[in-house]
Amino acid sequence: MDGDEVRSAASDLLDAGAHEPLDAMRHSAAHVMAATVLELFPEARLGIGPAIRDGFYYDFDLPRPLTPADLESIEKGMQAQVAADLPFERYEQDRDTAVGELEAANQGLKVEIIRDLPADDATVISFYRHGSFTDLCRGPHVASTGKLGPFKLLNTAGAYWRGDETRPMLQRIYGTVWDTQDALDQHLWRLEEAKKRDHRKLGRDLDLFSFHPESPAAPFWHPKGMVLWRELERWSLEVRQDGGFDEVRTPAVVRRELWETSGHWDLYQDNMFVLDDSDHQSGLKPMNCPESMLIYKTQLRSYRDLPMRLADYSWLFRRERTGALAGMFRVRQLTQDDSHVLCRDDQVIDEVNLALTLVRRQYAPFGFQPRFKLATRPAKKLGTDEFWDMAEGKLAEALKAADTPYEIDAGGGAFYAPKIDVFLDDALGREWQMATIQADYQLPQRFDLEYRTAEGGFERPVVIHYAIYGSFERWIGVITEHFAGAFPAWLAPVQALVIPIADRHLEYAAEVQAALRQAGVRAEVDDRSERMQAKVRDAQGQQVPVMLVVGDRDAEARAVSPRLRTGEQSQGVPLDEFVTELAGRIQRRELWPLAE
RNA sequence: GCCGACGUAGCUCAACGGCAGAGCAGCGGUUUUGUAAACCGCCGGUUGUGGGUUCGAUUCCCUCCGUCGGCUCCA
């Protein structure tokens, strides 16, 4: 669930919002579920129950934790209500009556919602009723409970009342409902498929990385994972180099004074690993930017030096809260493909434009089509409205200059600057936020950066930050799930596996391997004393892009019989010809071989 | 950090108050094979940790560690 869903969930009762038929169905399903829960637990207090992407949830204050068996009985109760085909009826009440009735029904949480509604007379307190169940609700709903599509309750989870961790924790039940059985089955299949592709499982099966309790949430990279990492790194550095970047590297242990200057000591310390030495305090760096500021300041810069583009791929350390950790998606030690551009104010648009170009280029060999959102000023912000008008305007202009369609994420900006967020849709239709591009006017001020102008005066530069993969860790997690472990050949840890049919073919297999390696292909020989069929099976399991079966016929003709992991195979392909073709595809970073 | 669930061999799982088991993997041997699993044998465990209840705990209770689903956080 992403941030937008959270926001829409929280404002559900204040917002007519859902007008899609599917949304109405989902919201109605939440009511049907709440009705059943009240039957089973008459003392239950109701929180909120909105439609969300793919389904719905409802929050309850219950006398005891729910069990999977409870979910089953709730589902049964819901089925009964669907069978009864109870109509949904809307009615309105004035504020006092509504509060009185809800208080009588022990629904204090609902009372709180009403109390927080705007107090003007135009505010209508509307309720929806079906059967004996009524709920404070803006609607709309389907006509009757019989109109609910096929549904399934998925899981339960704790959720703070109104998303506030100082408030009581309620029990949330998630469910999904669709207009057809087919659509429901497909959704359940996607959930199932996501489980199979889980990068934590594939990372182990493909021997890419491991996690250990000795260093929770910090990945240990195995040889194959490291190959993948280096390929990704090589590609992103190539993109940076073509974009006019220079690479730098900065220390991990940094004294407190720097973080005080950057503001992290005050604002981010909870997320930092702080080290105490005898005479001073330090912090492991959670971000690279402050240190790049120091590099900038080692000389008096001229307007001619700008833009100065620095890439810093150092290790970062963030003391993430235990409950937030999630495989590669949230780790405590990470590496960003971090980019800082120090430029003049009049260069901001061009530099953001360049960033957008680099983002698209870096994503291309993965087959991703990024989508962009302009995240504008939040309620709690630094700086004047004039500043925000200017900063948002520049980002918008850069998006336009780069001919980039985008959405607006109103209020989604950081408190000190607007940003452009970049999103990807993976093979299962899941949305991931990856890159973020920010034009930062605060940090140069904090570090008192300046440059000599043509006129001999001093001006303050702007810093544009972005990381395109985001972090290597998270990127590897995402692409592992996107490709289900079947990485394109240019990324695959083993690109070609030579499979000799019998021991007498080992010598020729070694020749084939040497020819491949000569051409820059990561090639191995499966010299185990196994049947060829078993070697093929294992290679398929490891998602090796290309298997090269060699036997008598091949050795004699200096040929190979390739099999792609897609199942496609041919025989007697001349060795040189095949090596050239494969090496070419790898060098061009083709999205190959792909299942259908 | 909070709510809930989970933790048994390298992996996937069984046993659920009474001798801890299977498949795969690994190792040894046999087999030398033409495109998704050859055959035989062997090894493998202080049931995450510490404590409690019990004649007896993998099983029940508590602590801690870790993981998972969410919430919160993601300057």
C-alpha cells in the first residue's frame, strides 16, 4: 500500500471519493464485513472501513485478537448477508442526533469522526443502513448486498486509530472483492505469484545474498549477487559518465559537527547510528550530500565550474525501526547511486531535464517505462510561498522541457523542497517508487556555499540530488521480483552454461567455455557426473539464460546445441557464430531472453 | 517502536505432553547418458535463546533474538 492509499483511507469518511462501481462494491463489502463482526462481537467498536486499491479493510476495536478461524466465520456471515440481498439505504441526521445515537451504541470512534467534521450547517451527517446494521458513511454503495461480487478476506493486522501511534491500536481486516470470479481468481493468483517471486526466497535459491541475525537487515552479498551488483553499478556509472558526472567517495564515520550543520543531528538522529568516542561524538552517515558539500568547499568555485556533477556510491547506514525492515526493500546498510549536481540557479531547469533523461536511459535496459509525479509543498514547510512557486515552477518546466507527462502529488514534497518522484510498474502490476529528484536550496545555505560570478560577486549555488536506482539493495530486490529471477543475459550471474553430455566431451566443453570467456561472456561448465537432463533441469532452476549442450556431433563440427531458458533450442550452431551473437546481445544490454 | 503470526536437518515440511521423521540438497559408489530429476548407500538435529510448569516439553507458559503481515516511519 502506498502513501496515497493511506491518505485516501484516512480521509475516506470525509470524502465522497469512490465513484467507480468497483469502489462502491469494495466499500459496501467493508460494511457487510463490519455488520458480521458486530454480530460476532457485539461489544466491537468500529473505526473506519474504506475501499482501497484491490479491495477494502475495516478497523475494529475488539475484546480479543482475531484468529484465522474468526476470518472464516466472518466470511461465512458475509456470504449469508449477500444471499439475503439486503438493500443499502441512505438517511441523514443532524449532528446532535447522530452523536447521541452513536454514543448510545457505544461507537465512540465514530463520534470522534463527526466531531472533527467541519462545523458549518452545510455538513450533512449521512448514514447507510443494510439489515440491522447502520454506519456513518458518505457512500456511495451498491444497491443491495446481493450486488457484491466474489470476495475473500485476506489477513488481519494491527493499525493505529487514525494512523497515530499515540492512539490505541485497532485490528484491521483486509479483504478483496471483484466484479467477477475471474477477476478475483486473477488477483489471488497475483498474490500467490508474488509469494513465489519473493526476492528473499529467490535470493537464497539463486545464491545471491543472505541475511543473518548477527547483523539484522544488512545483506551479505554472495559471489553471484556481487556479479549482479557490479553489472548494475557499471551500467549506472556509464550513464553518469555520459551525463558529465565525476565519481567521488566520502567517509562513513563523520563527526557530529557536520550533521549539526546539515541539520541531520536535530531532525534525523533517531535514524542514525551514533558512535561515542572518548572526546567526541560521530554518526555513521545516513546520506552522502553533506560530505559532497565539503568537497565543493575545498576550493573557491567559479561560475565557470558549474554545474559540478558528483556521483557518490558510498555505503550508508540508517537505523531503521525494527518493524520497518523488509528484506532488500528496507535495510540498515545501503548504497545509493547517489548524484549531486551543484549548479547556478539559472541551470536548474537544464540539470533537472538532464536528470530526467538519465533516469529514462538507465531504466531502458530493464524494460521499465517510468512514470513521474511532481510532489508539491506540504503543509509543514520551510520557506515562503514565493520560494515554493519558484521551485515547483522550475521542476514543472524541466518536466515540460523533457517532454515528460506527469501527475501532481499535492503536498507530497519534502518540507524543504519539492521533488519529482519516479515510479515503475513491475511484471505483476505493482507500483514501486524508485528515483527521486530534488532541487535543494537549503543545504547550500546551511553550508554557506558560494561561487564567483562573472561580475566578480558571490552567489549561492543550488544542489540537485537524485539517485536513479534508489539504492542497489532495493533495486536488486525489485528487479529480482520483476524478472522472477530470470534476469536478462547482461545481468545474469552465469550467462552461459556448457553442458557436456559425457565425460569425453569435457575437453571440448572447456574450449567452448574459453571461447565464451574470451568474448566477455560469463560462462561455466557443468562437469558433474550427472545426466544431461539433470544438468538442464538445474540450469533451468537457476534461470541460466543460455545452456550449451555439447556432445559428439558438436565436438566434431566445432558447434554447440544451444537451449535458452525459454525452452527454445537449436542444434549444430557453429561455435564462433554463436559466441559472437551472444556477446553482442550482452554488450548491447538487450532485454533477452524473455519468456514469451 | 506497536498489533498479530511464525521459528524443527542447508531447503521444503511432518510429529503437537511419552524413542524427532521424510523428500530434496550434501558425501561415497555405480552409471557416460542428446535438451526439465539415473540407481544404491551414508551423513546430517541440544527442535532460535534463556527460564518456568511437569515424572517427562519440539509440544504448555514467560523472556529475549530473528523473520513475516500490517501500522507508524521513510529528514
